[in-house]
Amino acid sequence: MISRCAALLLATSLFAVPPDAFAQEDLKRLSIEELMRIDVTSSSRRLEPVGTTAAAISVITSDDIRRAGVTTIADALLLADGVHTARFNNGTWAISPRGFNSNTANKLLVMIDGRTVYSPLFSGVFWNMEDYVLGDIDRIEVIRGPGAVLWGSNAVNGVVNIITRHSRDTQGTLVSLSSGPEDPFIAEARYGGALSSVTWRAYAKLAARDDQRFATGAPSGDARRRGQIGFRLDGGAPAGSTWLLKGDAFHSRDHLPDRPHGEFTELDLQMRWSIPIGGSRFDVQSYYRREYRRVPQQLTHHIDVFDVDAQQTLRIGGRHDIVWGAGARVNRDGTDGSATLAFDPIDRVYPVSNVFVQDDIAILPTRLFVTLGAKYEHNAFSGGEFQPNVRVRYLLPRRQIIWGSMARAVRRPTRFDDDIVVTGPGGVELARGSDAFESESLVGGEIGYRIQPSGFFSLDATVFRQRITDLRSQELLPSGLPVVVGNTLEGLARGVEVGVNLQPFEWWRTHVGYTRLETEIRRASASRDVGGGATEANDPDHVFGLRSSVDLPYRIELDALLRSVAALPNPVVPSYTELNLRAGWWATPRTEIWFAGQDLLNNRHPEFGPALPTRVEFERSVRVGVTVRTP
Amino acid sequence: MPRRLSLALLAVLFPLAVPGAQVISDEYRVKAAYLYNFVRYVEWLEPVKAPLTICVAGQNPFGTVLEDLVRNERVRGIPLRTEVVPGPVDECNVIFTPRTSNVQAYLKAVAGTPTLTVGESKGFIDQGGLINFVLDHGNVRFEINRSGAERAGLRISSRLLQLARLVEPGVEEP
């Protein structure tokens, strides 16, 4: 759905307080960036701060990304509360909110401008292929918890919504260059222009990353080089219909620790059209995406995805904000396996389609709202799935909100579950997928509280409990090998997430995030699982983050990001505390010279993976860079 | 339900909608919020005598919005107040000149003083104004005359400069 395109904007139109309640108090809270985004010509839709959203949401702004000094989109997620972001090697991450994390984590919906980027092959994200000119990312919205109705398929543990800037906001030139021992070069260039009512931008990016170290101290052989080019065109009249056309091409050569010379390509082309009709708005979106990955001695595959979505947003009787729509997607893939990993069948075409409706009802205007939604999704592996969601929010004075949600969401079967064939030495078949594999089903409840009494303080707390049934298992049947993929595990995740913003002075902003998480996996009664869920979850009990941003005289900015992650149980990864620092100096209003250090507290440390001598450990890294913008 | 009763109920439920109250457009609500923000991101090099005064020249397009916004607010410890000034005066730290006002006269009156002049008309920067609101695809954006601000003894924070369109007087916009 296009609702997924700009969850916040949508969230705002869906969750927004009616116009009369666009109060002075709210106005005072809005940052300049937020003010710049308010469309003053339309009275029906308005951008609200996250304050009134009935979901556990963190918004990472472009300024946050810039000042964190991170080099990838995946690393930018360190800035989101409640997300465990761990690196496995230079090109592989394990990222998940609400637990069940692994380097093949498969319960997170990730989108760039409303285009789904997780791989249909296993429902997880190949983070090494998701890149952009970081300065042209407007914001990243991270929504924790099941939100399948609102945001689309696979939104089981959460949604990551990466939103790039409108091309009218990226006019002129941007050039950014940086270099350091671990990242020999990162070069980004963008130019934006306008032709009558159409604005556009084109960009190119090249980056190299050096080897990390194995636990033994030897180079890990996971150096990589990546490049990307792309464009974006926006047109139309703000009050009338608007359109977007966007395309990107990514290519990288990644060495993996034991498999040098991997090659990865992604192409995408996307269009969106938004038309006001009567009092409602129609959005139509379509995209094509091609993913090509070659991992030597393991698997080469390519996938073509073609997707069409349409939705209508309308208000009925002043009390009902309704969104309904439908979408269809066709995945067509081809695999070229190896002696150890293959798919049966080798090629497959698998469509998935859905219809959904959601009504946001103002029970007491400006106070109490209930959102009812449901989605029916049909996939080629396990058939139909019904995913309902109920959300309630109650707005209190002094910008307080109490909200709650109950939802069901599914992680539908993939080729990884149904068609996989794993072969051991001597040609013995070790494991096999199963057509009987069902969707993994999550039912979760959460309650949140948020208060923003002043511009200098805000607090956001969420308590959640979610249960997964039919979790993927590895069954050893009495007939012996191969192990067959099944659904006989059950998972439980519960926890508390707290985020506090404190701005003691105009020039000093701080943020503290803390997550307490408990996950457990147990076998259902008839289980013959032999995997023990080790590939399904490996979560820290605690994640703590502290961010500080200081604006000093002479246009100097200092930033620190401290994070502390508890030990992972299975496989064991020791706890660690790490620090990133950045100092930037605006030599002119358009030129910034900066220095950034990552992982400064340890010579090197591991973040994920079994305690083998070949586990990759991440080295301390520093970079210097310069960013120049011209109007 | 008798119509009269329902109207009475409406008035009770929506006291804000009672006729007579001036309805302020989103454009001026947003501009008022900007003015409040500008004060936070601009530093006066010479000490400012309390309270810091935001003047609105001529006809006030903000209703009570701006007044409500700055009531009981302080910036760097200095309380804020607003005032509608019918003619050029020199007691303002910030002066907003709506396009309906005699912009030139107000600008002339404060020339050479550390006054943050904010306008919303074409050519405002060319006339020597410092910050000018422009409407861009329905959004309110702003231009800053950086050298003018420096000459007036105002330091504009990098955060604001970054978000602004930087314009020099006499230079035509592309």
C-alpha cells in the first residue's frame, strides 16, 4: 500500500487530530524542519509530530544521520530506540526490533520510499545492497511491533521506512568525500535541478570498506566496494495531482570471509501518482525491482519483482478517516545452487496479493480515537492469511497520549522454507524445505505512553508482549535425514522500551534509549525440532543508547553516541559498550569539515555469530570528510 | 433533535468555532511559529534589553496566535513579548512586515540597528530585509540575507542557515 510510502505522513492523516485541535501548544513544539514540511495550502492533511501516533515509533532525521557520522543505512538504525543492530561482517547485519534477531532476520518490513526492499527469497533484508546518498535521506521512521494492516506485508516485528528527500529539497550540488583506514573512500555527489513544474535530481556514490579482523587477529577478508547511481523526478501541483518517478542501480563486489569475489546488483524503477478526486485521494504506485546476488560456492540467484498498489484515502462524516486498497506483486526468481545449497524447484514464480481496509474513528473528537483495520493477503505457498489490528489512543492535556494496540501479523513462507535443499559432504542430504510449511503467526499487544510537556523534555515508553506460533523448526523425523523444515516452535517476546529526549540548553540535545527484552523459544508438544531455535533468535536482554549533540560557537558541532548491548545467549556473543564521536565545523554555511570515529572504546569487538576463530570482529575506525553544498 | 438544541450543543462542544473569533490561516500559524523559532536561533551581539520584543508592523495577520505563542516564554533567559506597531519605531528586536504594510518605511527606520527584519514580499531582501518568507509548493520556506545580518550585528546559527535559502541583496534568484 502506498500508506507505507510515508508512514508518518499517513500516520498523520490517519492519526491526526482534527484541524481545530492544531493548537498553539503543538505549534510551539514543531521544529523548523517540521514547519518547513507543513503544507499550508491543504487543510485536510497535515504533518503532526510523532506525538499523537498510536504506535511505538522513532524518527531518525537527516540531521541525526549526518551528525551520527555513520556510513550505511543499516548503521543509521543504531539511532532508533528498541532496535538491536548488530554487524556480522562488513556486508551482513542482524537487525530486528522486538527480538528474534539473526543474520537472516525475517520479520521486518523495510521500505525505501514505499518500495519494499526485503528479499522475497527469505523475507529478510540484504542490507549490503541498500544504500543511498545519506544526505538525501529525509528521515527514517522505525515502527516497532506488528503493523501489518497499515504498513504492509511482513510487518511482524516492525517497519523501517526510509524516506528520501523530495527533489525540490535537493536542488543544487552536494559533494561529500571522506576517507579513513577502514573506509578508504566514500564519495557521494548529487545534482538537482528544475524544469518548469518538474524538479529532479541525479546522484552517484562510490565507497570502499577494508577488511575487519577475525577473532584470531588475522584479516577477515571481507573487504567490499560498492557503487550506486540513481535519479528522482517529482511533478504536479501541490493541491492537484502529483507524481514521482524514481530509479536506482546498485552494484557491489563483496568478499565474504570464506568466499571471496561475491557480486551483488540491484535495479529498481518506481512510479507513484496521487490524484485528488472529490474529497478523497487516490494513490497508485508501481515498481519493478531486480536483485542479483552471486555468493561463490554457495548460491547465485536473481529475482524480478513487479508490484502494483492502489489505495483511496477519504473522510466520511467528519469522524471516519478511511483508507482502503489492494495490491498485487509477482516474484519471479531463478537460482543456481552449489554442492551445499540449492533450491527445488530451481526457478519459481510466486505471486502475492492483498486487500485491506482501515477506519480511524474519532469517538471523542480531539480526545479518543479507535483505529480498526484488517487485511487479507493471499500467497502462493500457504494460501490466505487474515491480519487484523485494533488501535486505541487517548489524548490528554500537556501533550500526553496513552495508546494501545492488538494485532496479528504473519511472516509468510518463502523459498527458504519450502524449497531449500542443504547437502553435506559426500552428497548426503542434510536438510530440506517443506511444502507443508505454514506462515509464522504473531499475535501481539502493546501499551504506550508519551509525554512532551515542553520543547526541552519528552518521554516515550512502551510495554509489549508478543507470541509467535508456528515458528520455523528443523524436524528430524524417525525416517532419519534429511531434517525437514517445520512449524513446531513457539516464541514469546516481551519487554519495555523507553526513550527520553532532554534538551537542557538550546545548544545541547540529548537522547537516552533503553530496551529490556526477554525472548524465549519452546517446542510445541509434537515437535521433533533439533535446531533449538538457534537460527531464529539471538537477542540481548538489554540495549542502552545515549546520544549527545552539542552546538558550540564558531559553528562547531560535537556529537557522541554511546551504546551498550548485553550478551547474546545462543550462540554466545559477549556484551559490549561502544562509542562513536563526531566533530564537525561549518567552515561556511555550505561547507562542513568533519572528523568521525566509530567503535572507539575497543581495538575490536564482535557483535554477532558463533564464537569461532573466524568470527569477525569490528575494528576501531576513524574518518575525515568534507561536505559541500551549493544552492 | 430540534435544530436549536443541536446548534447549542455544537457551540458547547466547539467553543473555538463560536463566530466572532478570528480564524487564522495555517500560513500565519506556521509563520508565527517560525518567528518564535528565529528568535531562538539568532544571537544579538549587543546585549538585548529585556523583554525581547517581536513587533508586527501595521495590520496584524496573526490574531492572538503569536501572542499566545510567546507568552511566558524566555529565550536565553530573556522574556519575550509581542507588539503591533502602527508606524516605524525603534524599540523592536524583531519586526515582521506583512506584505500589506509599508515595508520600505519600516526597513528604513531600523536600518543600521540590530533588528531582525522579517518579511514576506518579493524583493524584501533587495530592500535590505534579513529574512524573507517564501511559499514553495505550499510550504513556507525562508531566505536569509546573511551578510546583512552580520552588518546588523546579528549572528544566525548554522542550523538556521543550513535550512535557509541564502540570498544576497541585488542578486536575482535563479
